[in-house]
Amino acid sequence: MQNSVVLTLDIGTTSCKLVLIDKNGHELFSDKAHYPLLFPKPGQVEQDPQAIWSSIQTLLKRLSRDAGETYDIEAMAISSQISAHFLVDEAGTPLTNIISWMDSRAAAQARDLVSAYSKAQLRDALGMDMLIGPAFSIPKLKWLATHAAPTLARARYLIQIKEYVIWQLTGEWRSDLTSLKGVVNQQTRRLSTELLRWAGAPEGIIPPYGDPWEIAGYTKADVAGNLNIPVAMPVILGWNDLNAAILGTVGVPRHNSGFDITGTSEHIGFVGAEVLATSPEGINCLPFVDDVMLSYGVTSSGGQALQWYMNNIAVSKNYVDIERHVHRVPPGAEQLLFLPYINGERNPWWNPNAQGVFFGLRAHHTKDHMTRAVLEGVGFALKANTSRLETMPEAFVISGGASALDIWNQIKADIMGVPFKKLNTTEAGCLGVAILAAKALGWYRSLTVASENMIRTAKVYTPNSENHRLYNQKFTTYLRLYDALKPVFDVNVNQVEEVE
């Protein structure tokens, strides 16, 4: 008898993962494909949407070859990177490359938006409290209206990669409510026509949207035949990668539950039905599911900081060696400190001019010290966010690829001073959309029940009190270093722009 499974896709910044997941949350098959980032000009980061779709097609074709007829695929569900936008015409042809969430070309437009509207006005328009930056859709539309008006005039929709893949599979243009935060009010569910007018974009530029567990459409016969996947298979609307990963990490809890979603960037915060007294400065607060709220901050370079270090500085390019190298150095890296802002920083600073820094280098420091400093630096960047939360969760559940590094999980527990719990999967985004599909297919009566049956903890990391005291002292230095360098960052960026 074949196992009933959901075919999940997690379309990340530099790779896409395919995972088959059953009713009990078990991963039965997985595969992965990569695609590049493009850097056309300083401050601009793009991707080719057709290259990503080609990689996904390759994964789907390999599935039937490698998994055979072992599984009964009942639905497909997708999570994807968010705040990565591009324009398509009436025929679905991309008119632009994807403007990545890392792209800062719309920084001036983001500042103009914040100047044009008060924080209260933006909260009323968007139904959430978030720092507005160049990754948001409205600043990007304003930039396009200013610098690419003819292209914008030809466009049918401003979309993200998940919508494009759903359209390729089903012929339907559909997005989900949360992936449109920043242009659709997250509480009233209404489009912010006022902000679209400010951006100089038509209301129809935003595709239809719904709840993430809805069925967006069904696989077309020609596409299914070409990719060797079931014909007329339900394709679940799905969610952005953050919300999907949170759902696959902590489910839909009533009490505040902490999460740390690792990846190219890294998201940390909590979800729960307990109402905050105020929205912490520099922290994003918005609806999650029903009356459960989401509060979080996001770093621009979490796993990317380690990847950059390994590509350019580290002795070994093997992640297995990281543990051994870090254990050679005591906590605190003997006063060596790293600011992981190699792509600027989002929360809590929202400073695209922030830069990466090794501080305190002495003759006795080695690459092992630098390795530990990188891991600790990302931990401090996360604490810059959690230190602004109204209350610290009793624990954080960690997921994503970097959660496989036990030493990094322990460092984070020591820095935060609360336990970190690792899941039995690193693919929380895929598990999250599998939970959405489980509700859509009727496997479970609610997301809460599905989560309770499909999420499992594998290991707990208890903080070391002595290390926590040391890291508290070092975190103070970390904050002072950022404050001292902030004006230097601005001058340095301005000098580079003048040279260009």
C-alpha cells in the first residue's frame, strides 16, 4: 500500500527544497536544487524567476525517477522567500528580474513613505506594526514608477516567486494574505489603495489573495505530464517562508512560544494569543492565525554570514569541521567580536548601511577564534532583537539548516539565557506547508491539531550560567560598537556611492 504524502516545496533565496511528508510529519524523501543571486549594481540584488522555475522543474522530474511509485501524492504545498518581487505581463511573462529582499534600491522611497505617513497612519493602513524598508512592495512600486514607468504600465501583476510557480502549475494567479503584508491590511484583509496611489501603481497590480490553507488550483494536464506529477492534483495556496517555518516549528500555541528560524537570514521572536502592552520599537508585530499574534525581528545575515566566512576565510569548507574548530576556543573568543552586517541589517536597526566588522583582533587570534566570533556575532544580532521583546519566552524552538550545528545552538542558548530546542527536522518550512495541506485535505480538523501530531522535538540545549554572564558583558560591548560605528558606516557607504 502506498503512503499518502504531501509534496512540499520551500523556495528559498539561493535554493529550493522538495520534501515528501506524511500524515505524521515524517520526511520520506527530499531533494534540493540551487540557483544564483545576481548583483547588477551596488545595492541591487536580483534573481531570474525563470531560472528558479527551471530548477523546480528539475526537482519534480527527478522525483518520479528517484522515488518511483512508492508514494501517493495527495497535494502540493509551497512556501517561498518573501519581499522578493517582480512584474509579469498578461501572458505571465516576467518583465523584470526578481528584486530581492536584500536589494536596497528603494531605500529612498522607503524613507519617503515613512515621512509621508505617521506610524499610526501606517498601522491603520496595514493592520500591523513593522519597520518599513526597501524590501517592501510599496517602496519598490514607487521606485518602478519613477525609474521604469513604461515597464510598470505594461505589467499585469506585481508578484513573488510562489505566485509564479502556482501559475505555472495551475494557470491561476493567487497569493496569500500574509505574503502581501505591506500592501494588504492584515486585520481587515483589504487592499491599501491609498498607499498604492502614493506609489503611483494601479490597484489591479496586486493579484487575488486568500488564506494559506486554501486550494489555489489544480495541476494542468500538460504540465503534470511533462513533470511526471499527478494530474488535477490540488495545489495549496501556501505561505511565505517565515510563517510556514514558524507553523512547522511551534504550531499555533496559545501561550507565547519562542522560535528561531535559521537560514540565509534569521528570524527570532514568539507567537501566542497573549496581547502585548505595546509594540516594541524595532520589532514587527502582526497577526499570525486567528487571534494568535506574531512578534519577531529578522537579521539580514544569519547563515549567510557563516557561508561568507567559510567561502572566503575559513580553513575548512566543511560544516562538520565547524564544531571542532569552535571547541578549540573558549566562549567569548578571547575578546574577538564580529558584527555580522555583511548585507546591512534589518531589525532592530533597519540600517542598510551597516557593515560587517571583526573587532579586537590581536596577534594571538587564529581562524578558530574568528569562526567562534562569527557564530557568537549572529547570536548577538539575534539578542539585539529579543532584548526588545516585552517578555523573554521560556524557551526557543530552533529550526532550519543551521540548527544542525549543535555548538551554534548551545551558543545561542548561552547568549539568550533560556533553553533552545531542536526539531527532528531542519525543514520546518516544508513541514509548515504540509500542516496547511493536512488541514486542506481533512487529515486533521485544525492547524492546531495537525501541528500537535506532526511536530517533534529532538534535543534540548540548556544555557550555561557562567557563559551567559560572560555573554551579557560582551553583548553590551557589541551594542556600544554598533552605536560607535553607525556614523562611520554612513560615511563609508556615501564614499562608495560617490566613487560609483
